[in-house]
Amino acid sequence: MPYSGPNQIANFLPSAYNPALGSDPCNGLVLPPGTNFCADAGFSPGVQGQNRALKDQNNHSIAPRLGVAWDPRGDGKMSIRAGVGQFFQRERLNNTLQMATNPPFALAAGFTRTFDTPPPPGTLSASGTPGFSQDPGTNLPNTWQWNLSVEREVAKNSKLEIAYVGNRGIHLLTYADANRVPNADRLDYALSGKNSFRPFGAGSWGAINQAFWGGDSNYHALQALFRSRLMRSLDAQFAYTWSKSLSDSDITNSGNVNQTSLLLDPANPRLNYGPTQINRPHIFTGNIVYDLPTLTGRNSLLRTAAGGWELATILNYTSGSSMTTYAVNNIDIGGGNTGGLAGTGTTQANVRPLLVPGQGCRAPSGSPKFQWLNPNRYTLTGFQVGTFGGPTASSVGDCLGPGIANTDFSVYKNFKLTERIGMQFRMEFFNAFNKVQFRGNAQGFVGVNNQLDLSGVVGPNNTITSFNRDPNYGVATKDRGPREIQYALKITF
């Protein structure tokens, strides 16, 4: 496990918290063994950790693999293959870097004085609160992957392959709030926003992001591949995938805490289980390369002008990725913003609104030009503050974002200038049909606004009676670009 060279990291653990120390900045902090940074800063000494990484070492990550291949007819024209294996991930460095932001390495120091009066010794006050925690156990993210495929020659130089591919993710990185408001106090916190309802920090500490390795994922796919090479002049390949990706730990490559990675309720991870940001049910890709006749034996003018051209195209037609609609935490009860709709104390807007029966995902006919999602599908009217919305709350990834329908095309022409020097002229058309293709939300390319509301009003029975819908909700704001044509002249030698 990674560690800090100067040992300047600290990990907050609820089990190390001492209520008698209250809001002391080092209360509950675990430090590398042999260090005394907290005591040197004038705070409680903290707790000595198990090693410099503050996380148990995992020395038993054995990853077995097994693969088999069988030619049932023995003629080399058919193959059945199967494989299964376990694969471990070396966890990202981000969590160790976050531990460097805990006290006493990140503090706020202050003193009020006039310009000509230096602060007397001992009067410069420093304060801070733990902001990050990670599970010190040995769990490592890993996947079990398996596949079964049948490959068959269907004609000369042509083959068809059908495969089933599965992937199960275990111990995936997930985030929660270590200073989460207890369920019994969520309504009071939602209506007041007072940190006194949190279990740690004697009422002055806010949320503490906590990383732990308890997420799960599932991926299943039917994959088909056809490839053909005809008369040495045509090479074509087409692939189609029908798949589904599900997880309760939907974290992007950055590994940062965000509304998609933070559990609504750590006691019930199923509330976060659903299609992931990389879920695209249908993916079709193809590429074709065709070499036109060289017209060998024809006159020089015809051979130069019409012979030896090469045509190529790349096709990419896929479904949009799954998107989740979220409600902003702001609610108005006459005093401004409070503790959020669910009252959990998290700083992320990860609560999902209620579904309106009979309303689909896509914007109905007659909507504004760039309206992608149907704004009438969701509502906050009737949302019970201090809850997660109940059985009518929308689910994770319940709608698909914009898909891809892209065709690239290229034309090449090769000229032989001398025995050793050649020249190639090429024209390349990207998005040849100039089709508008909006970006979705996968992999962080936020191109469709998925924040539903701006504010709401809480009425009797702590239920939202009205809310202000964001006028830009569901509007596509980014696209993948228009048609581009590129010309090039290339000399080869």
C-alpha cells in the first residue's frame, strides 16, 4: 500500500474517536507509528497506526486463470473457447493524497492585530477538522471475468464469432460520510442544518468523506463479430454488442467523491444499484477498406487518374449511456438553505426525485430544440423531507443519454514518384453526414444538465409543496463536433 515519504498523512477512524476530547482537531486521527505531529501542534496525540500506509497490507492476492480451446471437427474451421480468471486492481493513489489533507497537516490559523503589532508568542490560534477517512482493512478491488465463444468459418476468408462475456466486480471503491447524521435525526437536521446532530466533533464538524471497499458490479454481454476478406481488395469487419452494466459503486476514472459515487444509505447499498455511467445497451462498430483496381496494363493517364485508389470507412452507432437525475439539496422553509432533502448531512446532491406516472425519458414532440430529457418525468412535489423519497423515487440510471451515430470516410491515392520515393494524397471526412451528436454524462463529459431543481418550499407534514424547476434541466449543452474534412499530402521514402 502507498505511504507518505515524510509520514505526513492521518486517517480518521470512528473507533479511535474519544467523546471526551470533543472537537479537538486530532480526535479520532490515526498517525504513522513513531510520529507525534498532533502533539507537536498542541493537540491530542492521536493514535498510532499499524504501519506507514495506515492500511493493512494484502499479501494473498493470488489471481487464478483458466482457459480452454477446442476444435470439435478437427478441420481448423471451427473453434470453441472458454476462459475464467480473477484480476486485481492496484488502487489509485488519490485516497493516500486525501489523508494528507487531515489535521495537523491542513489547518486554519488566524490572529487579529494591527499592522505595526506582531502577534505575541502563543496567541496565533489554529483550528481544523478531519475531512477524510479510509477503511484500514485488506480488501482490494478485483473482478472475476469469464467468457464463452464459438468461432466458425462461414465462407472462404470469412468468419463469424458469437460470444458471451461476463464480469463481476468485488470490493469496489465506494464513498460514504463517516460523520453521517443518524437516521433518527435526519428530519431535524434537514430542517435545521445543525451539525449538533452528527455523531463526531461535538457539533462543530461537518461531513467526513469515507472511502471503503464494499462495492459490487455486474456486466453481461452478447457479442458478435463478422470479418471477411474478399479477393485481397476488400477487408470488412463488423461487431455488435448487446450488454448491461450494473453497479452500486459508480465511480469515474478520477476516483473523486461525487453524486454518483456517494452512497445514499450505507446500510442499504441497493439504493445506489443500477445501470452505470458506462452502460450502453447496444454498440455497433464496423470498418471497411476497399482497394480499387490498379488498372495495370492500361495507359498511363488512365492508370494514374483512376487506378490505385483506396476507400475506407469507420462506423460507430451506439446507444446513449445511462443517466441519473438528481435533486439539488436546497429547500426553503423561510430561512434559506438547510440540511438537504434526505437530511443525511452529505455535501453532495445525490438524492433522486419522484417519478411522475406515464412520463417517458425523452422530451416530447414540440419541446425546445436542445431539450433531451423530459422535464415532466420527475417532480419534488410530495417529497417527504428526511427520507429518500420512498417507493416512487426514481432509480439510478433510469434514462439513456444521447447516443452516437457517426460515420468517418477516407479516400487515399498512392503515386510512385521513383523506385524509392512515393507520394500519398488523402482526404478524410470525420462525421461525414454532419449529424448532430450530443454528449451524455459518461466518463465525466457532462453534456446534459441532470440537476432537476433550484429550490423548493416545505409545507405541512414536512412535505415539499412546490419547487422551482431548473429551466435548463435536460438540455443538451455539448456536442461531439460537426463534419470535419482533412486533406493531406504524404511523402514516403
